[in-house]
Amino acid sequence: MTKRAAVAAVLALAGTAVATPAHAAANPHERGPAPTRQGVDAPLGPFAVATATVTAAQAGGRFGGGTIHYPTSTAEGTFGAVAVAPGFTESQSAISWYGPRLASRGFVVITIDTNGPLDFPDARGDQLLAALDYLTAASPVRSRIDASRTAVMGHSMGGGGALEAARDRPALRAAIPLAGWDLNGNWSTNRVPTLVVGAENDLIAPVSLHSEPFYQSLPSTPDKAYLEIRGGDHFVTNSPHTTIARLSISWLKRFVDDDVRYEQFLCPAPVPDPAISEYRDTCPNG
């Protein structure tokens, strides 16, 4: 090897050694392959998922137990965590589909039962936070979780609970109220990126009284978005729904994982289509 070739080889190796850590440091929480529309819309993502049951006794009375869904492989590192709460009189079965849908994209997810079926949003918010604390500090999968990257979701009063939890714990990375119901219509002090999901024909939590005022009251910084499902009723979020899943996954990936690869599904803003009657946001995100 000539001297010039040797120098070139050393420089090439040095460039490779520098470039790889620099990319990792810029986005250390990326999990899974680069997303495609087909991949994000699929019922399951690239991670194999297992489950673990949490009893009410294990929850210590702080929430009513639940089911943990988690990726089986830790080859890519730790994961963000998401707690999901059901609505008034509902059990975790109402929101169970979010468990495998989100976990297979690289999150540890707990779908919870509440302490009482009649619990109001403030109590549900407290229980969502308690479930996250259990996940990150006491659960059998705690070593798989990055406790600094957590989020909340919930349906109906559980959606109100997600807003309450985001107000009480601004360190959360994301919140997604689903057809949320709460007597508090002012969330101007919230500082958590929030995707508000409403349903056009919701008669229990009409968007004009709940989801729309929630969105309008949230500050523009950090980011917020409003998704309204065309023709949807109050329970449209309780069954597998491709559009809700795509935007929820993208929101969690973007803000819990800082994964800008999912920006393409959020900005530019989705336009009304057969599934979306309205969409508003604060693009660009970041």
C-alpha cells in the first residue's frame, strides 16, 4: 500500500467512526425501520410483543390493574412507555387494541382498569400517572423502559384524565385524549404535546363542547393537533381504526421517541378525506 493510499484508508475509517455515533447522538431513540404508510397502517408493526398481567393488588390501590404489552427484543435499547385509560363505566377491554398496536411499534404500553368504573377524569389522570410510575419503577419490564420518555392516552373520561395527567406532570412527552370528556374546558397551562381526537357525530362528548374547546385552549407551544373522525360516534376510538392508529403512532413516535422520520404523517397536515372531517395543527412540529 502506498503512503497516500494508507492515509486515505485511515481517514476513511476515522470518518466512519465519527459519523455513526454522531447520527446516533442526534436521534438516539429511533426504534424500528424507516416508516412507510403501508407499514404504519398495518395492524401490527415490526416488534414481536408479549404481555404481562398486573393485578389490582400489585397496583397497590393506585389503579385497578391492567395489561402490559411490550416488545420482546431489547436489541435496539430501551423504549418509551404509554399508559391508556378507559372511559366512564368501561374496563380496559374498551381500549385494549391500543396495546399490541403501539407495542409492536416499539413502546411499552399498559392498558388499565380504573379503581372504580364511575371515577371522574381527575381520578383517572392520577391513575394514569400511577400506572406509569408502576411501569417504570416496579413492573417486571421496568428495565426495558426509559423512564424519561412517557405518555398518556385515554377514552372519554379517560381522555379527560389524559389531559389532567398532562397538566399535573409536564415532563410527559405526549398526551392523546380520545373522544375526551371533561368539565374543565381550559388547558392553557398544559405544556405537553397533545393530539386531541374527536368524533364528528359524538353525542356523549360533542366536539363543540369538549374536543374543540380542549384543542383551542391548549397553547401552540409545544405542539398540538386536532383530529376529527368523519361520521364517528363516541365509541369510534374503541375499535381498531387505521387513521386514529396512524396519527397516534406518529404522534408518539415524534414526541416520545423524537423520531423525525414520522414527521411525514403529521406535516404537512393531513387533509379531510373519507375518514377525516377536520384536522388542525401547529405544523411544523419540533
